Amino acid sequence: MIEWSETKIKAFQQTLLDWYDHNKRTLPWRQDHNPYHVWVSEIMLQQTQVQTVIPYYLHFMEEFPTVQDLADAPEDKLMKTWEGLGYYSRARNLQKAARQVVTDYHGKWPSNAHDLQELSGIGPYTAGAIASIAFNQPVAAVDGNAFRVFARLLEINADVAKPQTRKIFEKVINKIISKDRPGDFNQAIMDLGASYMTATNFDSSHSPVRAFNQAFLDGIEDQYPVKTKKKRPVVHDYFGLVIRSDNGYLFQKRPSSGILANFWMFPLFDHQDLTDDQSLSKSALIQIVEAKMQSDYQLPIKLSQVLDKPVTHTFTHQQWKITLLEGRLPENVDLSYFPGKWIQPAVFDEMTFSKVQSKLWSAYQKRPSIS
DNA sequence: GAACCGTGGCG
DNA sequence: TCGCCAAGGTT
């Protein structure tokens, strides 16, 4: 890693902020520095691209204009507003934090990074972002952009995939950040990281800070940031049950923790949980599911495969391959042994579905007709 | 510290 | 198709 003199730091600040003043992106959450606006946008932007967030942010502010509205919101309305954005614990933590602000802080926001981190869903990055943008505190906001930009500018060789590396960047950036305009400085780094200094297909030769980019000047920019590779998603094979009666389709509520917590879905059976015998045929596996529905839930059901190919969905750490099975149950069958309920298609629009559930329903509706 | 937690876009 | 990436936090 190289180090900058005070003179060079001043020159960098001026170059960066001049560029930002003339080229900053116009974004809905940049119309003011209201901490509620800054906070909601920062949570939505976690691991999510700007273009994805914009419509969600606008809709969210229509539904919940103030932190009080968010604190008072019914959970189903909150989740419906978040539907499709992913990482749904963000939405739950958002409301937790809103209630913390309203009750514990009596509507008065904590105004420094340390206190902001006490709120649910606010970690080191988001605390720095809110403190600098909304409260003009001179603290670093180390996100993926900051890692990428400063790793290249200073040829920092620490592995940005390791948690401890953040402290190295915080220390460096806290020396370089503008003490007069910390919020603009942090946002300028983000705009730089989203334009001239992207992860791939970057355009360093036209960047406003190219003269400060040591890795570019040395022709080794593609070596930064240093980042170890992630592991591949683990594959899970499921049966997805599309079971109909005159009362609607059978849904099951997912566990309250883990992936897609509390979401309603078609019942899923992991092949791994059905048998240890890897050699069993698919029809044999289906018979096991039928027997399990009978013995565990007192539900007599005959299942048949609907589609040739499974519905696939890839998460960050898991890949699901779901083979759809179709069946029918008599009206008013006893559901008291099954952790689920019947839902009519007419009310699907009011439910919050995960993407994978939407895919299952969509694939089922497009199934070849038997007639 | 490593694993977990969604979705969409891109080469 | 696949791996990587995108304004990270929690456990």
C-alpha cells in the first residue's frame, strides 16, 4: 500500500468533489438529507443495484412517508412492499429500528456512527453512510465501492473478502475523507465506483481521479481489489406439491428462521430427507412422499409429476431444483395435522410470495394440458 | 471468522 | 450455463 501526503490528500478531495458537483447522479433519496430517507435507501441498497432500488424506494415512501408510519405498519403490508427485493430480514430489521427510534429515542435520531449501529440492521457501513450524509460526521462508509476504489488508488493488498480488512480501509479513508463535506465525499466514491471504477469493464483512463490511481498508473489495475473466491451454491433437490381442493391450493408456512423465513409456499420435500438410498427411482420417491403425507399429516393423496424439467432457483448459497407434483384432495379434508392452509388463487395478489414460489406457480400454470 | 441471507444483470 | 457482481448485516 502507498501513502499520500497532506498535499496530495487535499488535491484528491478537490478533484473528487469538483467532479461530483458536476456529475453526481440524480437519485430520489438525494433530494434532501433527511435521515429517514438516507436510512431507508441505504438499507435497500445493501447488496442491491441502484436501478433495482429506485422503484422500490419511491413506492416505499408513498406507503410509509415517515418513520412513525413505518413503526405503525402492519407486517403484511411491509413485506408486500418489500416483495421481490430479497434479503427479507432487512425489512423486518427496518421496522424494528423504526420502533427503536420512535420509542427508545422518542423520534430523535442518533446522530453519530457509534450510536446508529445500535439500531437493527445498521452495521459499520450503513452507520458511516447515515452519519456522514445525514449528520455531516467525518466517518468512512466502507462498502464494495470503497473497497474497490481505494484498493486501486493505493494498491492495498489486503483481501477484501475477510472481515478484518474493513478496519484497514476505515483507517485509511478516515485520513483521506473531506472533513468539510464527508457525506459528499462518501457518495462521490460510490458514484466513482459505479462509473469509471466498476468491478469489470472499468474505464480508468477517463476517470477524474486517474492521476491518483496508482494501480492504473502501474498498469496492474486488474489485480485490485484482492478478493478470495466464494464457494459454489449447494444443490438441493425438492418435490414441490401442487395440491388442490375446492378450498384452493395447499400452502405451508416456512420456519421462522432460515431462508425465506415465514413465507407461504407450496409444500416442499427435500429428497435428502425422504431416503438415504440414492438409487431409488423417481416414482419410488414419489410413493415415499405420498406415504409421508398419509402418515405424518393424515392426508390421503395421489401425486403425479406435472413437468419434465424441475423449476430451478439459485440463491447466494443454495440452488433449488424443484420437481412439481400435482394432486387433489377432497373438500373439507381435515387439515389439523398439517402446518398449512388452503389459499384461493384469487387472493394470491394480496400475499407476499418469494421469487421461487412465483416461479412454481408460473410453471404450474404453463403445464401441458392433459385433455 | 465463516456461514448464512434473495434477486437481477452481465459476459 | 455459470460465476461474479451489486451502497452488507447477523449469527
